[in-house]
Amino acid sequence: MEGNNTTNGSSLTLDPEEEYYIPDIYYNMFAVILFFTWILGSFFNGSALLVFFKNKNLRTATNMFVMALAVDDLAMSSICLFAASASYNKRWIHGDLICTIEGFLVYVLGLTDLYLLCAISLDRYIVIAKPLQANKINHGVAALSITACWMGGLFWSATPFFGWNYYRLEDSGVSCGVSFEPNDPSIQSYILSIFIFCFVGPFVLIMFSYYGVYMT
């Protein structure tokens, strides 16, 4: 399957003889789970945004991070519909272009989500553990931080368009993402980079922040 990078509509199916064959029951489970992820994600994140929209006094600098996270998660839950419909049909049905777009959107939203969670934890650390510095987190600082989170997610998600990795149909046949080809040094350097800068880095900062909050 690794050598097959095409995503041409209905021709993409997984044969039972192939290494990555997945029983039909799992496709059906994926479809149901992803569909309910869309329903619940849209309802809860949409409800949160509605509350912020109707209550101006809640739109504080700190809550701007929460609003940004809700927007990101609302969009992410909607992207689930592509994989849900593909799971229902047990193959990718949306073609090459949508495969690339879906893979890009999943990565940009997912990586931005990680950066926003990191920003929220740092905000909580400053407000709780460093209260004398809390007044420095105003709406302008929050907006700049949120923009930086989005730019970080966009940077790592856009680099595959410039030759550092590429988007392809995943082995499940129902979603798209970057390649994990083990024999390509360029692809492995990309995977290592996003692991360090998009997971390990934010994780360490989150742990540091909440440890500081806990100790305070």
C-alpha cells in the first residue's frame, strides 16, 4: 500500500489479500464513531461559542484562547465527515484533490490545537502562579499568541506542499495524511521535526505550566 499514492475516487479499495486489510465491522464502527464525533463536537463547541457571542463580559483576554480552541475543534469535528463517509463506503470516495485538502486540514487544525492547549496552560500558569504578571495578558497579547499558534500549525502543515513530505491516502483507505515512508530520510526528518516541535515541545511546556499551577 505504501507504494500506491493514488487517491482516484472509487478505484481505491483494500483487498482482503493485502497487508492492511480491515474487516468491514471496523469500517462500520469508524463511520459511527466519526459521525457522532461530528454531532457532539459541533454541538458542544458551537454551544460554547454561542455563549461567548451572547455574553460580551465573558470575552476576556484569557477566554480568547478558549474561543480559539472551540473554533479549531468545531472545524476539526466537521472534517470528520470526510473520513466518516469514506468509512461507510469502505474506501476513499472523494478523489485526489479532496484527499490532499483533507489531510492538510487535519494536520493544520490538529497541530494548531496542540499549540493552543500549550498557550492556555501558559496563560493559566501566569495568572495563577505569577499573578503580578497577569495584567500583561491583554487582548492584544492574546490575539498575537493565538495568531502565532495558527501560524505554527500552518507552517508544519504547508511544508509538504514544498517537497518536505507529501499528503497521501493512509493505509486504512478512509483518511489522508502525510507519508511515514521509513526508507526516505527527508520524510523521516519531517516526522521527527513535528514530533519534537509539535508534540514534545508543547507537552513539556504544558507539564511545566500545570506543575507550577499545582505547586502554587
